[in-house]
Amino acid sequence: MANSSSDPLRPGDSYVQSFARGLEVIRSFSAAAPRQTLTEVAGRAGLTRAGARRILLTLQTLGYVESDGKLFSLTPRILDLGFAYLSSMPIWNLAEPVMEALVEQVKESCSAAALDGTDIVYVLRIPTRKIMSIGLGVGSRLPAYCTSMGRMLLAALPDEEALRRLRASKRTPFTRHTVTDVDALFAKVQQARKQGWCLVNQELEEGLISIAAPVTNRTGDTVAALNISGQANRTNAKLMQETMLPPLLEAAQTISQLLGAHRA
């Protein structure tokens, strides 16, 4: 989980700047920029060309980057970094069969996500069909403020921290339904906390409805959120709440119980 402190980490005696710069180089690659020149990497990572070159050559030597002599790109080996997180967290192995059973029952896609700053990061997804124009998979990020899992995860934070993250979010109106006012968003986060679940109706994408529930550990702390997503033309918000919320809550409780019973 992300650091919940309101103060960002600052360089100090324990801060390895070269390592931080290496991560910035890795993060400079995206779906919009899968292959980049040295100059492009340096610009996106905020580095000099010489600094970016040293890091890219190091990553290339380690097998995380490849180059045709002009353009650099990540290799599949970079997935090892993400899978190290997934394999170190027993919750995802425990959750997968429960989520598969839920998808079979409701005939809609199911996902699990964790909170990272102002975003949610998908850690597990069981799709039934493509329901979004955005391609989602493990590692995909979406803004927390306008997603059901995001609001559910924000609800687990202290009020001051939840407000801080809402204010820090780039509150883009993705659709005519998107709530962007901080006070209104905070009220929805508080509602999610009170009722123990969260439904978001077409705020991220027209026609997309999702409903989420929290996954907790043995001490009762929320460590992830579980959701079901569907199309409004098949299942409206009222019907989703009536027919899909009960099995979703049951699945989230089952995963929480499995996690609580698991011995590291």
C-alpha cells in the first residue's frame, strides 16, 4: 500500500538517487510511448541525456530494456518486478478462485485493486467480455476519485488523508456524470465507508457501472477492493445493487477470511 503520510518523501541519507532515477526511466515507458529515443526518455524522466543513457544501458545489460540502436523499449523481463509484488502477497492466490466463481455466478467482470497515491492499481482481473474502451489488466492504473474501488479504498483512510488525496487528484470530468467537486466526492467516500460498499454509475466511462466492496486483513484493515463491472444497457444501477451486491459482499468476505486465516 502507498505511504499514507501527508508529507512526500524527500531525499536524505537513506535516499538512493540513482535508483530513483532508474525507476523514473522505467516509468517513462507507457502505452503512449512504448518505444523511445534517448532524448525522449531523458525528457520524460527529467534527466540529462548522459544520465538517461547510463541508466538505459544498465537496464539493457540486465535484460530489462532492448534497443535497435536508436529506439529503446522495455522487455517482458520487466514484468518480473510486478510479479515479485504479486507473488509476495498471498491474497491474490487466495482471491483468484473466489473471483472466478463470482464471475461465473454474475456473468460480469471482476477485478481487485490496491490504492497507490491518487490512483488504484489493478492486481487481479477476471474478465468476461470487453466492457470498456480502456484496456485493463494487471498493473493498469485508474484515478481513485471516480472509480468504485478507488472510493472504497479512500474510505479506509482517515478523513484528513482521504481529503488530501482527493484534492491532489486531477479531477477530470470523463463523462457528464463525473463528480469532480472535492466536498461532493468526500461525501461519497464517507457514504461508502458507512454502508460498506460503493457504486459508481457512468462516471469513468459512459455506460459503465461498477460496484465495489473492501477486502480486509486479519486486523480488519482494508488492503484491497473487489468490484464487479457491467454495462448500464444490460444492468442498471438499481438492478446491480439488488442482484450483484450480495454475492460481491460474500466474495469479499470470503477472501478476507481466507487472508485472515493464512499464515505467512
